[in-house]
Amino acid sequence: MTTVSVIIPTWNRSALLPKAIRSALAQTLPPLEVLVCDDGSTDDTEAVVGSFDDSRLVWLPGERAGRPAVPRNRGIAASRGEWVAFLDDDDVWYPEKLEKQVALAKQLGCQAVCGNAVRLVPGQETNGNLLDCHHDRFSFEHLLTANFVICSSAMMHRSLFADVGGFPPSPALTTGEDYALWLRVATKTDFAYCAEPLLDYRDDPAYSVRANGVDDCTQKRRALKDFIGWADGTQGDRAKTRAAKRLLRRLYVAEAWKWCRRVCMP
């Protein structure tokens, strides 16, 4: 049977975390383990995790880093499954999420897989699907245009980590570290994509790492810089590295043009 390790990074979200944990434990394809990777919580998160009576649930404490990459990488290092799936502590999987994704990845011959999600905004009614895409897979070229991989939907074969490493832990990538990893992964395999929503995605930026105010363009520029640095130091696909460099140059030109319009043409 296919084995899956689930990694849930968390920090001071003891009220939301139990729903995420229950959704992982209740999968129709039961996970081998659910690793709750703490980032120095000061609330009752440890006690909440300890209240579950399930031997598959593992508590992995750590000091506060303030970057999701750090607890996620701790989980990757401790995981034992053939596949590694990621779930944020405020999101909730649907019961057949893992089963459907494993089947799709095998059908399409991909070593990575992702899916759609229902976007939930606290205090509002359901806001529809997060993505409006009609592909059956995302290639490196697709991901250069935008980050189509929702982190809580992502699952990768563990063999990929030997080549791509983990999530870049750079302080410059407090946000966008997942996109930086997906770009690396996409040089090795396409992401199979399930257009059917597989989870509820809680969109509450005021209470997430996105609250630091880094705009999308800056996040993308930093992720591309990280990718180029990684690719230049490996035996990766040079054509894909060149494509990323071209996009990075276009982003810089666009930013320079916006600055000129703002300063010179008020």
C-alpha cells in the first residue's frame, strides 16, 4: 500500500488545529503518520495535540523561527512515508483527498500532485474555488507565470527531496518559500492537478505570515532569485534556468517602469 506522511506546521493556533488534524487522520487512504511541527507556540497547542488518542499523530516541537519553511523541513526530515503531503494548520482536507491524489499522480506518471480548494473568508459565505484552471498538470512553464500550487493541496514523492532539498529557509522567503520549492520540483516532474476542490482553504491574511505586507511581485521576485541560485549550483535544466532569468529581468523592468511613472510623471 502507498504510504503518506502528513506535515502540519503550526504556531499558536490551538483553536483551529484540531480540525486540520482530524481531517488528516480521517482520510480514506489512511496516512502512515501526521507530524505536527510546532514553531515555538506559547498557547496550549501541545496539550491539544496530546488530547488525541491516535498513535499516528506525532508532536515535533521546535523553537520559534517565524518562517513556515523551518517546521516543515523538520517534518520532512522526520517523515517515513513514500509520499509527503502538506497541510496548513487552518485548512481542512476532504476525506478522499489523499486517495484521489495518489491515483491521479500514478495515472499521469507524476511525482508531485496538487489540487483545487474552496476559498473560505472568515465572516463571509463561501467564496467559490480558489483556482480557475483547466489543466490536468502544471509544468515548469506554467509555474513561471504564477504559483498555481496551493500548499495544503501539495503532495510529493519523497525521492524528490534528494534533488530539490526542502523549503528554502531564507528570512527573505517568510512568504513565497513554497513557490520557490515548487519551481525546483517542476524541473524534475510536472505537478498532476485535480481541478476538483479537495480542501477548504481559510483565507485570513491578517492572521498569517502574509500579514507582513510583502506584495505579490516582491514575493515572486524573491522566489525566482532563490530558484536561480539553486539551479546555478546544481546540474538542473539550464534552459529552465534561462527562462527564469528572463522572467526575473522582465519583473525588474516592470518595477523600474512603475517607479519612473510614479516619480517622473505624477
